[in-house]
Amino acid sequence: MSWTIDETHDPARTSWVPGADDHPEFPIQNLPLGIFSDGQAPRGGIAIGDRILDLAALAESGLLVGEAQQAAVAASGPTLNPLLALGARPRRALRRAVSALLSEPAREDAVSRWLYPAAACTLHLPAAVGDYTDFYVGIHHATNVGKVFRPDNPLLPNYKYVPIGYHGRASSVRVSGTPLVRPCGQLKAADAAAPVRAPTRRLDFELEMGVWIGTGNGLGETIPIGSAAEHVAGLSLLNDWSARDIQAWEYQPLGPFLAKNFLTTVSPWIVTAEALAPFRTAQPARPADDPVPLPYLLDANDQAEGALAITLDVTLTTPAMRAAGMAPVRLSRSAATHMYWTIAQMVAHHASNGCDLRPGDLLGTGTISAPTHEGFGSLLELTRAGAEPIALPTGEVRSFLEDGDELTLAGRAEAPGYRAIGFGPCTGIVLPAISA
């Protein structure tokens, strides 16, 4: 299966690609998949150090055979959907073949011609997103937000039985670096008789991970919890930008709408399920008085290794900070292990009514907050809905995001005895509203 640990995870394996062995995110043990262009048509690539390996050229090289060649051909076009549809075996075969090519010095002359400097390339969405669903599996975030919107009943009773989610807007999913235009919407002050339409005053980020679906299921079919992980091609970082004042007015009775569908940012690289194998860990035990998941959501193996040891950071720069040459300020540090539901439970539940998941579908985890303040994954939590602004080194304060602010998510997977790997940045800068 895709979680097998093999020679590609060997921390002693090195690469002849300059700088790859010391790269903080993309050493040879990672090899994430993405789509890039360099003046030619967008095509599939693999990140190695600060280079990108051209999979379209590799597919034509004659250096690959069998399932590895099949995977490279599938990744030669402008999206990775055909590759994701192949499932884990061809993807794993491609990983092993590329790892061998990039680690054997004798291959340098043959392969180096297909490496491009990442800084000179444009990165695109890795897949065409047919559908996007955002979950709510960060229980600390759900509790904190519930206290803002429902002080008397912050965590609804269904939360511990159902992996809650909503159907987001696939058309506004964009790759890291895409600017965010401040959205306008209906805002209603507590003491106002009626709403007004204006630019949001409470623009927020949400620290999430994006789950890319591989093979998926047919309409009317389900995905058993025991095999749900096999349908996960890999992960990215995801920022579910949110307009909290629009959200407060519109979210009842049907939940998020215009408060969240104006932009969702994902990091450009899919860190594959194969690369993440060493970082699987036990799902944290539920409190003794919490209900046991229903049978269709409960699998012993998933509970034993369905969580991931990934540290998640959020940093901010303001225009004044950039002008002064200041380093970004870290707003939050959390971890993927704070998810109440596993990724496999998300997938199994999504398909449990016969909903078909398709290659390239994107699932957001929901905001992954830590239980303590320094790990809260949104400004709504960090500033207690704006009541306690954050002081910045310039003397500025932030309750919510201002125009010109640049927000970056970062992720790092680490486990004893293995080489740490990263996800690349998930960044966006806030532009002024166009009009009200």
C-alpha cells in the first residue's frame, strides 16, 4: 500500500543535485508532485532541492519502464489528475525510479538536463479541482469559534459523532502567491436595524491542510474506513480565508457561503502519501466520556497510525515590516495531530452516502488549532474576536488582516530516524477591495 516504508525514505540517501541534501523542505526523501511552466506549456514536475525535474521530458527519455513510465506519461500534461487517477502503485513506482535516478551519480549527465531552477519557473495548481469540501476536524478551533458565535452552546452534540463539513467553491481555489482582493458583503452590527454592503472589516486566515483525492469511488459506492487512506494521493497546505463579519450575519441556517468562497489558497506541491509514510502516528485518544465512532468510521489500523506528525506555522508581514526589512512574525504554531478526526475518517464519511469522490478533488481539514493560545489557527481565536489585538514589532497592532498584510503557512513533517520534509509555502497578500 502507499504507506510502505522503503529505500526512498532512507535518511542516509543523498542526491547529486546541488543543495538538495541540505534543503529544508525538498530533500530526496520528499519528491513532491506539482505542475510548473518555464515559458513552455505547463506540465508535471517533481521538486528536488531548489530544482524541478521535468516529468514530461523524463517520460520521453527512455529511462523509465513499466508503471513508473505510465505514471510519468500521466503527469506530462497541464494537470496531475490523470496521474492521481492511477492510484498508489504507479505513483510509488515513479517515486522509486526518480529517487534512484537522482541519487546515482552515474545518472547525473543524463538527467540534469531536465532540471529547472524553481525560482525561474511558475507554479500552478497541481490538479484541476472538480469539487472542494472543507471539514471541521480541529476540535479546539471548533470549540473556540463556537464560543464566539454560540456562547451558550459552543460545540454542538453532533461534532463528536460526525466529521462535519461543507461544500466549498472549487472555482476560487488558487495556488500560493495569488493575491487576495478584500471581499465585500453584507455586514450587520449588533446595534444596527439592517445590514449594509461594505468591504469586510474582519478578514481572517485559517490554518488547514488540503487532502488530494486519488482514485476515488463511483456514484452510489462507499469507501470503507479500512481502505480510505489508499484514496489519498497526498497533502498540501491550505488557507481557508474567511470574512468573519460576513460569516456572522449569513451563516445561519445553512452555514458558510460568501464569507469563505472568495479565495482558498493551497501550496503548489502535493507531498505524496508515500513520502509521508514515516510520519504516521497514533491518533490521539479521545477523552473517556467521548462517544466511540460509529463502526463505519472506526478502524484499528487507522487509530494506530492515522494521524501525521506535521508541525504547522503561520507567519505575518505588514507593509511597514517589509519596508524596514524585518523578519516575519510567527502568529501560530500548531500540529496536524490536533485533528479530532483522521483523514481516513474524513474520506470514509464523505463517501458513506454514495457520494462519488474523483481524482483531483480537494478536501480541507478545517482549522487545526492547538489547545493553547500560541497554537490557535485563526485571528478570530488569537485576538478573541478582535478584543485582544496582537502587538507587532513595528508598534502596529492587528485584530484582523489589513490591506498589504502577507500571510504564510508552512508545514514540516518530522519523526525520529527519518529526514524531515516540508510542504513549501502557502502565501497570500491582501489587496484593497475593488468596490463596495
